[in-house]
Amino acid sequence: LNGMDRLIEAIEKKQNPTVMGLDMRAEYFPEGFVQEGWDIGDAIYEYNQGLIDAAADIVPAVKPQLAFYEMYGMSGLKAYEKTLRYAKEAGLIIISDGKRGDIGSTAAAYAAGFVAKDAPFDSDFLTVNPYLGSDGIKPFTEACAEAGKGIFVLVKTSNPSGGELQDLIVDGMPIYEHIGKRVEEWGAELVGEHGYSSVGAVVGATYPEQGAALRKVLPHTFFLVPGYGAQGGSAQGLSGCFDAKGSGAIVNASRSIMCAYKKQPGVDYKTAARNEAVRMQQDLLSVLNGQIG
Amino acid sequence: LNGMDRLIEAIEKKQNPTVMGLDMRAEYFPEGFVQEGWDIGDAIYEYNQGLIDAAADIVPAVKPQLAFYEMYGMSGLKAYEKTLRYAKEAGLIIISDGKRGDIGSTAAAYAAGFVAKDAPFDSDFLTVNPYLGSDGIKPFTEACAEAGKGIFVLVKTSNPSGGELQDLIVDGMPIYEHIGKRVEEWGAELVGEHGYSSVGAVVGATYPEQGAALRKVLPHTFFLVPGYGAQGGSAQGLSGCFDAKGSGAIVNASRSIMCAYKKQPGVDYKTAARNEAVRMQQDLLSVLNGQIG
């Protein structure tokens, strides 16, 4: 099976197009959570284990954001490495969110780090930045083809100023659509049994119209959709990122699940995360005719 | 002093606009170099120490490329962390080449990891990708202003397919020039005593005409120039990246210095690296009227 087939089947099995972001920060821990003798990496790993235990039967995938591990140095990265292993043992698909991108030989090194066979930071997917063009992408697609993994290339990001570059018009078409069409090309030889290639696209939930337009012109490109919840994207708004069968996209939620305990007084963080994951699943299914696949 | 002033003064002091890339790979080690009991990280760190010892009085800066540490997992990252400390003790400016880039809150986490005060991976500069626009840059410039550090934003990269996106024309001007003008804006409040801001630009040596054109339109933007040597850029070709005083740019060389021993039979790797660093310095000075500053 290719990488995207594995993700799609995990989503169908759990009937939930949600990826749980694992982006823990020191200031997010519930009072009393951090025990004596733990360093920050210990605390993050402990917290992540709890989130995974609580939601592994509901969500098909997790997305650790590398920045939030790197900011804590080697201790944070140790937590990242251990979290990858724990998530894998729990049967979850792992999307490492690093937005890496470089010239060919360097991109090959990133691929070796994250998505190649025997990668030390063994992830099913890595997010990748397209600014350097095809020769910065090819080493990833080659490694992914061999290992049954995939990448998600930034196309239209969820942040307010993403449009400064991405919305510039060239030949009557915005840059993000030019990049989207490249993504279709880059994935052309990696289309799986479910019709989507292992080269996906990041398409922000905060731009519903663009998401729906991209869905139409990128028929073989699966979307990773950030921006639901904390950043303001709604299930209704992002429904256009899905195809007619309710497939074609997976929606990320980070803080809204990780820190769900803040909005559920008296409920422990694991149960609160599970409650929110279920609520989000129902919210998404409600705009997808109640079923995926 | 702001970050770019510190880099410029280090270049002037050593009369050498060269940054030594530290991108070691297992297959580059000289025969017999790796000792029993060393893991790959031990070997990389040992090799880097040798390069730094050999060239610290000649080159003002080093540039570890993060991909080549991440590909070796935690062992590689430990070597990266130790190399940062060793380079700092040797008085070298450190440019961590990670090409990071994300939405604002995540960019702030990367800044905390690499260029903020007390960053665990304490670097003087970090390379940054502009695809996400201003709100992905601002957290870096704020952290750099506070810590006296800087960033280099990808503008025109050295690889063959960099132009797929970067050379697209919008309003009669290529994308890379649009990004270059943003870089001038992002650095407007961080211009130092030497006239350059702490927000620099990556401008590949493999595109001499574009480099020279950018030099003219980006008067406050210091250039980090990759692509000399192994990638085909010559000193003559990249001279247009410098200003009339021979300042305004620093040129990276990685493999040509790291692996100089391969072209100097019978010479140990440290001496060979030093020889090549001196040769490169002379090569660059020869097209800069023999002096910088």
C-alpha cells in the first residue's frame, strides 16, 4: 500500500477525518501535572502518552509540530522521538509537521531523517515547503515511494499573511494554485488505490472558498487542513475540502483537543481530550452526510 | 550591537567573507577516521572540532545544515548541539541552516529554539523560508532584535529548479525580487551601524546576474551566498553580490572545505581544509579589490 492509501483506510476505519496535533508547551500543562524530577521533555512525553491513550481508538493520526519540540532543545527532541514510537505502537499514522525544504541533496537528507525506510524519526508523512521547486521535492517522493510513506506540500496556509506570496496572480492564477498543480504532477506516479497520491497538500481551513476551488482542480491530491477550531475554521467552512464521498481531506486540531480540559472544569485532561475528539468527529461527519467512504 | 553588525565585524577582522559549512555525512569520512566505540554523532562532532580548530582563525562563521544532523536522529542532533557550543567557544558566528518557516505562533517556537535569548540551539542566525508571509517572519525579527541575532530569508536559491516558483513574474517583477523587497521591509527597524539589517537574504551564487541585480535594489540586505565551488558558482560570478566596499555578502562553502583532503593526497583533513579555506579567501579577495571594509 502507498502512504496515502494507509492514511485513507485509517480514516475510513475510524470514520474520523481528524488528526490530533501534538504541540504541547510548558504553559499548557494542567496545574499539578508536572511531577518532581521531570524535565520538560519528560512532561511532554507523559502528556502525549495520555492524549494518545485517550484518543487512539477515535483518531486515525497524530501530528507532532517539530517547532514545539525543538524549542526545548535535546530534551524536547527526545520527547518527540519517544512520542513517535508510542504513537506507532498505538497504531496511529504519524504526520511530522516540520515544513522542511531545501535543495536536492539536502532534501534527501531530510527524507532520510523522517520518511525514508529506517528513518530515525520514523514518520508516515512529513510536511514540506515548495519554495525551492521540483528538485527539492523529488528526493522526498522517491523515498516515500520506496517506504510507502508520503508528504504534504504547503499550498495555501491558514495564517492571515499567507496570501502575501501565495495569492499573487501569475497568468491569471494565484501562486497557490500554481503550486497545487505542481503537487498533482509531483504525485502523478504515486496515485494509490483510493485515487489519491502520496503527495498531499496543506490547505488552510481559514480560506473556505480557496479550499473548495482547489478540491475541484486537484482531483488526486489529498488535503491536510489546519486552522479548525482555535484558528477560526468551522466544519461547514471546510466541507469544500472533501470530495463527494466525504474523503479527500484530514483536519487538524491541536490546542482544542490538547487543552480541552480548560473548557471542561473538573474533567481530567485525557477524558476532556477524548470528549473533544468525539465532538469534533461528530461536527465533521455532520457536514459529510454522516459517513466517509 | 545587532546581529548583522557582529557578522560584518567578524568578516572584516578576518578579511574573509566565507562561512564554512558543517554538513558532514558518514560517507565523507577519511579512511580510518572513525574509531571503535564511536557512534555517528561522535564521529561528526570529532570531525567538526577538527575543522573548527583548523580554520577558526581564518573563517568568521560556520553553517551547520540541520538536515545532515537530523538524518542521524538523536545522535546527529547531539553532535549538532555540541558543535554549536564548540564553535561559539572558538569565537565563530553560527548560522544554523534549517530553512524553518511556519505560522506566527509556530515561528515563535522556532525562534525560541534557535535565535531567542537562551535558545537551546544557540545560533547567531537561522535561515528562514518566506512562503508563509510576514506573520511567519515577525516572531523571528522580534526575537533577533532582543537577542542581537538575525535571520537569512530565502530569496533566490542556488538549485536548478529554484526558479519554478521564484522566477515567476508578477507585475513585471520576479517573485524573488518581491520577496527581496519584503526582506528590506522586515529588516527596516533592524538596520545596524554598518548599514545592513539583521534580516539577510539567501541569494545563490549560481545565478550571478540575479545576485548583482538584487544587490542594487536591496541596499540594506546582507546576502548569504550558497553555491560556490561544488555547485558551480565562481568568485567572479558572485562578485556582484558584494557592495563597493567588498561587504554585503558572505559566501558558503561546505564540501569543498570539509572534504578538501580528497583533492590533496597525503594531507590530513584538517590541514587540507585550512589550505582550501585560505585558497578560497584569496579567490574571493581577488575579485573584491583585495580588501573588505
